[in-house]
Amino acid sequence: MQRAALCLLLCAAGAAFDVREAYTKLWASAAGGRLAASVAELRAEAPGTCGWLSSLHVRPDLPGQLIGSGFLSGRIYEIDVRTQTYSVLTEMVLPHGTYVTEDSVYATEIALGRVMRYDFATGNTTNAFPSENFLFPARLLGVNGGGFLVSEPVLGKIAALSPGGAAGAWERATFSTGLNMPDAITWGPNGTLLVAAWTEGPLGAELSLLNATTGARMEAILHGDLYLPTGLRYYDGKIYVAEMGPLAKSRVSVLARNAAGVWARERALPLAWPTGLDVARDPVTNRTTLYVVGSLESTLYKYDVDANYTREVVTRFECL
């Protein structure tokens, strides 16, 4: 099992692998009570990926602070851009996707099928939706009014949770995306939902704009010519997507509409196995800044978008 799961993470370097099979085996490991042993085996087989941050978010209330989820380390990190240091807020089991509000960090425990919530004020970590079970919840996204979207790639669906149920329960609806394995989700232009989906083969991923209510595809942005998408943001007219491909070809792509109104790759920034990323104004310079994790090097970088993507190191994450 552990090698299949590790292949899900690392064999995107071009080797053939069955994503669905790897997901299924990882799920069986969790259900069979072997998850802790399997995680230990994964860490032993991939010691250089201790800083594998599968997601990254700028805190909405503190622009100089970032939150990252250490997938293999099990840590939720808070990173201070100004001091170039980080601390560990809490630990979870294979935290994958995150969403950050002013008071909390929400994170998917992908193998356990649940979403956890860390409270900044109390330091407590609890099950955010105790009555809900998910099948490999990959990413989550906040919705106006306090709701959430949770992608379930294995099902090809996105779950929509909204407050207001009986006795404080969450109301849940699910819509099909028509995509093979919808993974990374973020808000796109004009209230659309930007979705990166996995398909088969190293260059088989796709990027689409969906109707955020029905899940209907409104625009196909890329199909093929896209490696495994591991991070996704839309900011100020541009799409930023981390692509984990063969080591020499892994990159962060920046897409924008060309003169014909068609989305096209504007820049390709080479980076060894990029994962979590976010885009925001730098708290010191007020310039548009791309933050992205190079997981092979366990390093958080920042790119000055307004200065031709000049790169600096923010911090490096210590191994276990």
C-alpha cells in the first residue's frame, strides 16, 4: 500500500500510475487500522519531503502570515514572511487541503474522510463537521455566508455545506462536475469556480471554469499540456497553477487571456515539485507576490510578480 500511496505523491514525475487505485489502497489502509504505520513508512521512504506543504494560504486578517499544511509531517504551520520564521500550530493526520478564515484553519484529513478545524483563539483542534463523512476530501473552499465547498476527486463531485440545519447541523448538497477527478478548487473571475482535475497520464490534467451553483462547465481553459495540478489560485486577472511533472519539467504556470480573449500560458516558472501556493500583496512592499512551496527542497519561496517574478527564499522547513 505505502508504495502505491507514495506513487500518488511522487510518481507524478512521469511514471505510469493509477490514481484511483492508489486512493483506494490508502483508504483501505485507514479503514484497516494501518494508517499510522503507513504514514510512518511514507515518511521513511520520502525523508526529503518533510516540508511537503500541500496547501498554502495568506491569513486574511494578517497579510504577513501564511498557513501551510505539511502533508507527510502532519503539521499545520504558521509562517511569518517578515521574520522568515515559522511555528507549528497543531498536528493532524495527512492534512491536505486548507481554508483559512480570520479565526480558524480548516483542513481536510484526506485519508480519514473528515475536515478538521483549528481555532486560533483557543488552540483547540476539533472535527469541523462531525456529522459528515467524505470520501477522500481533497480541497475545501469558503463560501459567502459561512458555507464550504469540499472536492471529492474519487467521486468526481464537489460537496456543498451550508449552515442552518436543524440543531446547528450542516446542510449538505452534492453536485457532479462532469470532470474525471476534480481536486484543487478556488474562486475564479466573476464568481465562477476554477477547478483543476486529474485525468490519466502525466500531461492529462485539465483546468476549467464551472458554474459555482450547478457545477456546469462554462469554459475549458486547458486540457492536456498540464501536469498534475497541486496548487491553484486566481488573482487580478491571472491564474496561477503549480504543476508537478517530471523533475526537470515541474513548474508554476501563470495564465492570462491573450488578445483573442483565450487563456494562454504567460509564464512558466521552473520549480522542483511545487505544491501549495497563494498570491497576495506583500505586507512591506505592497507589490503582487506569489508564494509557493518547492516541496523537494522543503522551501517556501516568494516571487515578486511586479518585478518580472524575481525569486527570494522565505524559509526552509526542518525535517522530522
